[in-house]
Amino acid sequence: MPQKKKSQQRERTLQSEVPEIVLRFSIPADEIHEKHLHDYFNAKNLRGEWFALEPSELIWVISYLKQHGDLERASANLEWLGQIFLLAKA
């Protein structure tokens, strides 16, 4: 749940470690909102900025960021997002 600038840098760093890392969506938000997400999902933290979230939790994060983020600079893989939405409803 890093900010966009940070997420792109982290994605490049992890590419050398784990080639299957793909940025699926990005909605820039203020640090206070990023911290709120970190605190909210603390129990699901794998390491650093990486979390093991269920599809329904991803939908919740996206909804939260739609309210608190910068939608003008948002990006998403819509095919992936559609699959996540279907899994969350199952």
C-alpha cells in the first residue's frame, strides 16, 4: 500500500527478487490514509509494504481509496479488477 511513486520504485526493486510481481492498481493518497490502511491491515502484513489480503479486502481498499485518494492519477488492470470483484462476491 505504498504511495504511487514509492510503489513503482518498490516494484522495480522486487522484480529482481520475485519476477512475478505485477502492479495491478494504484490510487495515490496522502500519507495519513496510507497509514490508516497499514494500521487497519497490520495483522495481514507479510513484510514492509506487502499484505496478504482476501479479494473482499482488496475491494474494501479500492473503495476506501476512491473516497480518500487522487482518482485523477489512478490506474488499474481492469481485467484483474473484474476477477477480484467476482471472487469477492463468491
